[in-house]
Amino acid sequence: MGKPRARGNGETPAELIEVLQTVKKEHGLVGGAAAIGISHSQLHRYLRGIGCPTLETIQKVADFTGTTFEIKVTPRESLNSSF
């Protein structure tokens, strides 16, 4: 049986998981989630690597922890490849 999937597709980036593990260690699951501004169930899913957080959520983590995240965006295969 594969890894459970969150509503959103994708996996939580490893760098974000590391930062969230520190938040959980220092503030607990519920306290860390509240401080970031997400639900404790969502924090738990991210810690398990399930789901790809939105840019808004990544910004909340960056604001709370003072961490800078680099986000690499690569092109998807396009229906219109005229560029």
C-alpha cells in the first residue's frame, strides 16, 4: 500500500519538513501549528510528507521561523508550445 495522499497532490519538500520538525520540537504539534497559522492536522500531514503546501503556507512558516525558502518553478508540458 502506497503513501496516503492529502487532498492536494504532491509531497511536502524535505527542507520544509526539517523546519517544521524543529517547530514541533520547540512548540509541540498544536502550539506550533497555531503559531504558524495552520491546523494541527495539516502540520501533522506535512511532517509525514503528505501534501504540497501552498505558497501562502510556506510564507507563514518563513514568517514564523525566519527561514528563507527558495522555490524552483519548472515549466509543465504545455498544450501550446509555441514559445
